[in-house]
Amino acid sequence: MPKMLKAFRFNPELYEKFKVLASESGYTVTGAFEKFMSNALEYGLAFPSATKVNEDAETEARVLLTLLKRNKYWVRMDEKKDVSVTGRLLQLLPNIKETNLRQDIEQTLKEKA
């Protein structure tokens, strides 16, 4: 089966160290990546940062949704500027995985529009 060529950019020193480690373990660089991807799929590897981003987005969305339901349309996110609650909820929506929360946000935004 032919392999598709994909390009990656790595720090040259990091790449050299990886090459040495891969060869010491009996792999080529491509073989090592392929083994990693295979194991990641087999074990259902999830990167913690992606999960954390979704959890943080959902937490922020719940707080903003509560404010919106109390007719508060602007919130101060830092000392310099206020942020639109509806606008921020729309930004967060793609990161919300929980179906009930997504539906609640959508319904509330429709009602408040």
C-alpha cells in the first residue's frame, strides 16, 4: 500500500534526538510515528489538553448562561473591557460537547435575541 507524503516541521535538535531514540529501539522515524499512532488508536488515547479545553469551555458557558438568564448581557472579563455574554456564548458553542448544555444555550440565545 503506498504511503501518502505529509510534511511536519520539528525543532532540528528535537528531531535528531528522536531519530537516535527511534533507531536505538529498532524503528525508523516513520515507523516510530506509525507505531505511536497505532497504539494511540488501540488504547483510545485522548490528549488531556483537549479534554480540559472542553471542560473549561463548558464551565464558562454554564456561568455565562446563568447570567444571560438573569438578563445580564455584559460581563467584565478583565479590568479593561466588558464582553458580550451572548457573543461569548456563541464563541464557546463549538467547544461544547454536552448535548443538554448546547440545547439550553441555543434555546436561551433564541429567546434573548
